[in-house]
Amino acid sequence: MLSNTALKYYDGEVLRLQKETRSQYHAQVDRLIAKLSTSVKDKTKIKITKVVKAGSFAKFTILRKSVDDPVDVDVVFYISGRSLDSSSFESLSADIYDLLIELYPSKAVDDFEIQKRAATVVFKGSGLAVDIVPVIESGSSGYGFQFDTQGGKTKTCAPCQIDFVRARKNVDANYRTLVRMGKKWKNYKEIPGLKSFHVELILAYLQDRDGASVKIEQRLRDFFLFIAQNELKTVLSFPENKGTITAFTDPVVIIDPVNNDNNTAGRITDDERKTIVTAANEAWEIANHASVEGDTDIWKELFGPRFKIED
């Protein structure tokens, strides 16, 4: 079995975003936030109440940029004074899109894209993609509503999502390493339907159920085995999910820890579920074989040719 030291070497040398690059991204994002906030204030009636860096960047589970692993940062703009309807969101997205093009006149229009929930800016020099996520504020404590292009809305809380990961990391110092390894496997194997958020939540569920990991490799194999044996048929929820949880009929149900009415896996089809289960079963067999043989090269079947545990 690979030692924690060996796998943390792989995490630190290959997977984890370097400190200097993280600082570079922070500076780039901060400049964008400042420019966009000023422009919004001066040229629209949109009122920004706060801005939160969110997603894997804020959770410290982001992967270093590679061929398999794009780098993106979610920036949540909390907006007040807007009604909770799709037309309000459409006009909000259009305003932000137009302001971004105006703010960066030297960038090609192709560098800007309206996605399902966000406008995206791609900085080609660093390769960083920044998703501008407008959230219409609802009450306090960081809650608000995100919309999609079909008019649907989802209640969310960016600071609460960050706190969720921080709480697991505080219990298990290996948690973020495990998340990054799970994400790397997902990206390298190009597994359809499985998102980084799902990897994060499944590992959190196992930690809540079984306690902190002792051996990183063992918990990683537990992750693969859980998916393979359970077939993603158990409804996953968390201690943060207080009160009544909505009953879903989707093939896979992983409850959002900040919203009992949101199934984060609601878009996974049954065919995708079966593909994920098959991939996890194969991964478990490969990981066991690699462990028994003590052969580092076998691990490359899961994580790619850059897997290494020493210089």
C-alpha cells in the first residue's frame, strides 16, 4: 500500500495548484472584480451587495492546469433589488455580458460566453476561466437564487459550500487530497455525468459515515468500491441537511448540503450512472492490483502518465 507521504507528494507536486500560481489567479480575479463592480455601479441600476470567490478555487480543491484539467474560478456577485423571475435574470446576464465586452475591448468576443448560470471570461495568457455567477440575494447569511437559461432557479449559498469543505478538512487533513485525486481520476478517464462537486460530496459522505481516513490509498479504494457496490442508488445527504429532504425520483440523488430541495446529481442519466459504476469498479480493481503488486506504473492507468510518488 502506498504511504500517505507518497500520495501527498503526488498531490503536492502534480495535482495541487502552486502557491505562486494561486496568487497570480487571485490578482487577476481581483482586478476583474474591481473593474466589473465599478462598471456595474456606474452604468446600471444593479446593486451588488457582496462578491464571493467560490467553487473549487475557494475550497482549495482546484487542480493544477493540465491537458485534462482546465482551471476556472467562480465569482459570485450577490445582487439585490431584482425580482425572482427569469426575465430579470436574462436582463441581468445580458447587462453583465455587455459590461465585460466593454471592459475588455482588446479581447476577442470568443473569450466571452454565456453559460447556463454564468458569463465566462477566458484569459488566454494564464488559461484561467472566470465564471461570473449572478445570484439574486434572498435574506441573509449568503443565501440567494441562481437561475438557468430555461428560467429555473436554485437556492444556494456560496459561503456555506466553502464552510462545508472546510469542516471536512478540519476533521480529516487528507480530505482535500482525496478530492483532488478523485477529480483527477474523473477527468483523466473522461467519465460522463460525474462532476467535481459529486466527487467532493461522495467523499464527504464516506468521511461522515466512516470517520477520518487513516490511509489515503485505503479511502480512495473505499471511494471506488462504494460507487461500484452501491451503484449510486443510495440517497446521499449530510448533517447540514436539517429538516425534511425532498423526495426525488432521479437515477442518482446527492442532496445539496445547503439546500434540501436541490439534487446536485439530477442531470445524471441512468446510462451515465451505469457508466460511472463500471468505471469505479474498474478503478477499484486497478487500485487493488497496483497495491498488491507495488507497481507505481499501474496507478498511471487511473491518473495518467504524470503520476509519481518521488522525484
